Amino acid sequence: MKEQVSDLEQKITQLKEELEKERNEKQSSLQHVEKLKTENDNLTKQTERFKERAKNLRNENKYLKKQLAQF
């Protein structure tokens, strides 16, 4: 009987450890996903800034070509 209780306690301890390990892995994965989401958001914003800058440079180029054509 004591042996069965001891075996059950060991099994409970083992399951708790496995559960804790799994929880930590999931938490780590979740943190990684959050980091990737933030990184993606930052890259999306950066892409939008680059697009805006490219548009401005194209407009500036057109303006300068017109100015140059007047001479």
C-alpha cells in the first residue's frame, strides 16, 4: 500500500514537472510570437515610410526635370 502511494506520488510529481515544462515552452513560444508580431508591425511601418519617401523622391525628380527643361 505504501509502495502504491509512493508510486502515485512519484507519478504526480513527474506529471507536474512535465506540465510545468510544457507550460514554460508554450509561454516561451507565445513570447516569441509576440516578438515576431512587434517586429512585423515595425517592418510594416518602415515599409510604409520607404514607400512615402520613394513617392516624394519621384515627385522631386519630376520637378527637377521640369526645372532643368526650362534652361
